[in-house]
Amino acid sequence: MRMSREATAGSKARIVAAAAKLLRERGIEGASVADVMHEAGMTHGGFYKHFESKEALAEAAMRSVFRDTAGRFDAREAEAGWPAAVQAYVDDYLSQRHIENPGLGCPVAAIGADAGRRPETLSPAFAEGAEALIERLTRAAPGGGAEARAQAIRRLTMLVGAVVVARAVGPGALREEIRAAAEGG
């Protein structure tokens, strides 16, 4: 029995959501297609009805995560303005929840290094996603122009670096010191 277009789209969305979480938690090599399909509540055999490869799934998952992040940023901006949207983004980024749960957070901090090892498949999705975040942070930077963009890039890369290092050092005083220093930057 064939699935309806709506059911097929729903299945694909479940697979992408499961992949987005598992890839950020385990890295690209650590999350198998079978793991993703199990997380999505589906059998491994159905994967190739939706994607031609694991790389295609990873790209779709990363695009989805960046789209969701930009959407949350935009919703906050519409509700409270750019300064509040940026502050909420920074607060969320440096939160214990984000640091302790990479599967729910930023793909750059979670698997950016993996993406760099797969430039032909993941770099375009990461570049597009990073550009969307930089563009939003640039709009909130004072003055505009090239300096505002440079400031936005510095802010984003500082946040990513702070989370990567905070995760690497593990719980404790140093992690808290890293978070505090990044909050002040």
C-alpha cells in the first residue's frame, strides 16, 4: 500500500528531526542510518525511499536546524525587537541546557568540525546557516556596514568556541568561568 504525500512528508520530517538530534549528539560517524530510523520510529529499510544517502540526510538535517534557529530569532525580534532577540540568543547559547544537551542546540558547536571534514556535502548547508545567523546578529550591531558584520562574526565565533570548550572541559569551575567570560564578551 502506497503512502499519501502527506504521510510521506510526515515520515521524512520525522527522519530529519531524528537525524538533527542524533547527529548533534553523536557526530556524523557516531549516528548510523539505523540509529536515525530507530529514533524516528521507523525501520531501516524505509530510509532510501526518502534520501539517497546519509550525506543527503545530514545536509537536510542541518538545513532544518539552522532554519529553526533563524525562525526562533525572527519570532523573538518580532515580539521584543532586535536587542532583546540577540540577548535571548546569547543567553540560550551559553545556557547550561545548551552546553549539556548538544542534540538540542547549535549544529556549529555540535558538529562543525565534522562538517569541515565533508566540505562537498555539508559546507554549503553550514555556510548558508552561518550566514543567516551572522545576518541577524549584524542587524542588531550598532553602526551597520562592514564593522557591524565583523562584530557579528566575532560574536558568533566566540559563542561557538565558548560552548565547544565548555563541553570539552566538563562540569565544574572552569566551565562556569568560560561561560561567565563569554557572557561578558
